[in-house]
Amino acid sequence: MAVTPQYNDELRHIEYAVEKYSQMLFRICYSILCNKHDAEDALQETFLKYMTKAPLFRDDNHEKAWLIKVATNISKNMCRFNSRHATENLDELREIGISDSDRDIFELIMRLPAKYKIVLDLYYIEGYKANEIAQITNTSPVTVRKRLQYGRKMLKSEFERNDLQ
């Protein structure tokens, strides 16, 4: 399969932008988020948006300003999300009864949206069946099975992302 010249130029431009702006954008994200891992996530989201939106810029300053604005907005949104969805220190998991063998899966589950967390936790950590979870969560068994299905996909994605790091 031949690579078209335009596509090749776009890839080079993206690589150039990543090399040129990554450190600066990382510092901005880090200063807002105060967390290396969150800053890395925000940086990745910024460049993902850069690639998917493929905006046209007047010049380098316009491009830089756009990237800074996007990185800042993503970081602020992550801060808002984190403040609304407080998490517990994972070192405290032993105190709430999570065994070492379940710790890794529980850590990944904790990163998912709440409606998936509960069904995955009850199913995998507590050992309940879908019908029992439906009764506990006051939902239908079909809803529980769908949430398990989507939750597994997200969990797999989280696992693969963490495995690559």
C-alpha cells in the first residue's frame, strides 16, 4: 500500500509538533494537575485532539497558542473530574479488605465510571452472579450483563494502556 505524499507530510508535521511542543505542554499540564501521570494523559489527549481535528493554522504562533489552550482546557477538565470523583489511596486497600491478589484488578476497576465499577467489583471481587447484582443494584439482569460487557472492554483497554507503560 503506497503512502500518499500529503499523508506523509501530515505525519512529518505531527512528529515535528510533538517534538517541538511536548516539553512545554507537559510543564503546563503538570503545573495544573500536579501529577506526572495525569499530565502525561493530558498531553496525550492534547496531541490526539491535534491529530483528529487537524486544524489549519496561520503560523507557528497560532499553532502553539491552540495547543496551549487545548492542553490547558484538558488539564482543567481533569482537575474538575478528579475533585468531583475523589479516590482513595491504594495503599489503604488492605484496610478495607482487598487482598494483594485482587489489588491490581481493583486498581484498574477504580478508574472506570461508577456504573461499571460497581458491577465489576461485585462480579469479580465479591463473586456475585449477574442476577444477584441486578437485585443489589436495583437494575435488570440485562443491564448488569451489558455493563459487565462494556466494563470488561474498558478494563481491557486500561490494562493494555498500563501494560504498555
